Amino acid sequence: QRGIVAADAWPNANVTGGYTRTHISQNAGVAGIGSVSGAGGSLGGTGASAKASPSVTAGSNISNLIPSEFDLYNAGFDANWEVDIFGRVRREVEAANADLQAAVENRRDVLVTLMGEVARNYVELRSFQRQIRIARENLDSQRGTLDVLISRTNAGLNLELDVVRARAQVASTSAQIPSLETGARQAAHRLSILAAKAPGDLWDQLNKTSPIPAPPPIVPAGLPSQLLRRRPDIRRAERQYAASNARIGAATADLFPRFSLTGSFGLQSEKSSQLFNWSSRFWSVGPAVSWPIFDAGRIRWNVEVQNARQQEALFTYQKTVLSALEDVENALTAYANEAVRHQSLLEGVNANRRAKELATIRYDKGLENFLTVLDAQRTLLASEDQLAQGERDLSADIVALYKALGGGWEAVEQPTTKPQ
């Protein structure tokens, strides 16, 4: 589109050629010669004309002047170049350049969104795998406890109620695994689609369990305003505003006259054998001007339209900047709070593991009933599951911050003070 607009700054040239066979009415008189001449073809606005005697009078018989039928061959080219005095074409090219840059930023915005979605779904996949591993580890532990209880019950050392409770806990933990496996499969399918592959193409590669990606060690606590300029949507909105501003100038230029240079050169002959003779040449060259003096306000209304579109683009730009600031602040707040929550979840898991160990020891010594052990197991499973989800949310917040900043950030070195 930019090339189409930029082509108006260059001359336009056309090559033409033709052949006509003409028959003149014998009853047309001298007045018919001009119409016949215009019907013989033209090149650059020049009509082909039959040879006529300069002493033609109103009463002459046209059959005595020229043949009733004749041929006309022509070939040549014509050119036209608008001299862009008032900048109409220049402003159109400026707007087209801005549109091109906005399209580039739009593509970058898509890429940032795509990479963010890939990262988010990858984090979800690893989180589901982590939850599945936690559930299976707890399930193995609970099944081991159930086997011990069954053995002790058969030996008359335990109540059957404890066995039933342990069996219910095993079933409850086992029931969580299928839904987690479904979530892992769906996340892998989404990753395949984002990679432009069939849903199951990446499963063999992604099925291998890996840890949840850890957040980077350093995340900027404060962001300079120029960092937001990295967001493609802001740059796109700014370029769209620039394009709308340039189109005001192009619309205003229509109020002024247009100057152009025109010219044509060609060959005409009644005989093909004489077409390329130097005496068959014709040419014309000269300036032209066009200035609309009445158009019922069309040009001025178009200027008003472009002014309104400029204001619309300005408001869109302002809204985009404010939304970007909100996105960054929300992402930073979410990450900071999730980091605090993650630390608390980690401490909770460590405490619940110790509580499970103590409950098991006290139960083996007969100081606690089995309900305390079951409660400790359930609490530990829930806290470990929450920790896995917290790690997922922490990494997801980093992905959100990456998208909010338009593709990440660069670490800024703090100035150091040299010792005196």
C-alpha cells in the first residue's frame, strides 16, 4: 500500500499503438471531416486526421478531396507528472509510512502475545505435572499406611473404622489424579496448536516431567517511562496517530491547484511502410493546471473528517498508554504479593510435613487416634498442592509482566559510588 501511494510522486508514462480502417460518408460534407478525424484514433489527446486539401470550400465534394476509405497506423507514448507543490503526495507518503510502521508493530504485538501464551500454557502443563506427582506420592504413602492398618486389624491390634477411614482417604486422593491428567493433556494440546501443529504432536516431548520454570532472580521494582515505549501496541497507536495527522495535510492540499507537466510523442502514417519514417512523427509538451472552484464543500468536509479521525487516534493513543501503565502496575503488584504468598506456602508445607511425622509417631505409640494421622495427611496434601499452584501463579505473573512490558525488560545497572 505504501508503494501504491509513493508511485504518485513519479511520472506516469503509457505506450500506445493502433490501426484503424476508416470509411467516410460521401454525404457528410466538410463538416464530417472533423468527426472522421477524431474517429481515427488518438495518441496523447491528438486525433488522427486524413489528408485534406487546404482549399476546401463549403460546396466542395468530399470525394474529390480525400479517398472514401483509408488506413491509419499510430504508435507512441505519452507522459504526465504532477508537480507536488503543496505537498499532497508527500503527506500521503508520510501517512503510508506511518501505516506501514503500525503494521510492523501490530505483527510484533501478535508475537509478544503468542510467546506469552506459549509460556503461560507451558507453566500450566508443568504445574499439572507437579500436582500429579504430589498426588501420587501422597497416594503411595496413604496406600502404605492402609496396608499397615489392614495387617494390624487382622492381628486384632486396630479398629476396622481406621481401615475404612484410610481406604476413603486413598480413594479421595486417587480421584484427584484423572482431572489433573486431563488438565496436563489440554495444556499440551494448546501448546501444539500455538506451535501450528496437530494437538497430539508434542505430547511425547512434553510428557516428560520437568519442574515449573523458576522466576528470574531480578525483576525491576521501578520502571522508567521509556520502558513502556517497548510495548508494540503503544508504538502502533502512536504511528496511527501520525498517519491521521499526515492525512489532514493531504486533504488540505486538495484546496489548492494541482500543477502537472504533460507530453506525448508518437508516429502516425496512412501506410505501414512509412510509419517509422522521421516525417511521421508528432509530439506535444506543456504544463497544465487544475483547481476546483466549486465542489459543494466536498474538500472542506473531507478536511473535517480527517481532523475528527486525528482526534479519535489521539484518544486511542492516550487510552493505550493508560492501559499499559495499569497492566504494568497490576503485574508488578501481583508478582510481589505472590512472592510473599509463595514464601508462606513453603513454610506451611514444611510445618505440615513435620506435623504428619509427629502424628504418625504419636499414633504408633498409642498417644493419638488414627483420625489425627488422616487429618495430617489431608492437610499436607492440600498444602503441597497449594504450593504447586503458587509456583505456577508466580511464574504466570512473570509471564504477565513480560506481556505488560511488551516483551520483557533489560536489567539496568545501578551507578556505584567510588571510594574517596
